[in-house]
Amino acid sequence: MYRSRRVLHEEYGFLWWIRSVEDHPSFTGMGWLGQYIYVVPDLDIVVVITALDDGNEGAYLQIVDQFIAPSVKN
């Protein structure tokens, strides 16, 4: 069954963070030591980042929110 809870102003369910990018629903998976997956189905975007974990996942979210998603036309 789907479970949802509010953490850091994002919804969480089925092991994914559920958010919105450019008014499109998106899903974010955060793994161990800087592994991130961002999926924006409406825009056909899948971004995979493997980086050193610096404790600032917000910086990685900003890359998708401010640069990648706005550059894609649906």
C-alpha cells in the first residue's frame, strides 16, 4: 500500500521522493554516498548522478530544477 509522509517539504512514497519540477511531477531516489536518480516522466528526463556525498543534496536538485528541466521542451 502507498504510504506518504512530509519530510523536507516533499512527499515520500514507494521509496521515492515525490516533487514537482517546472510544474511536472518528478521522482527522486537518493542513495548511499552521493547516488541520485531524478525522473521527470512528462519531459522524458532521467538524470543519474554519482558523486562524492558532501551532504548537500539540494545542490544536485538545483541542477535539475534550474538548468536541465527548463532546457527541455515538452
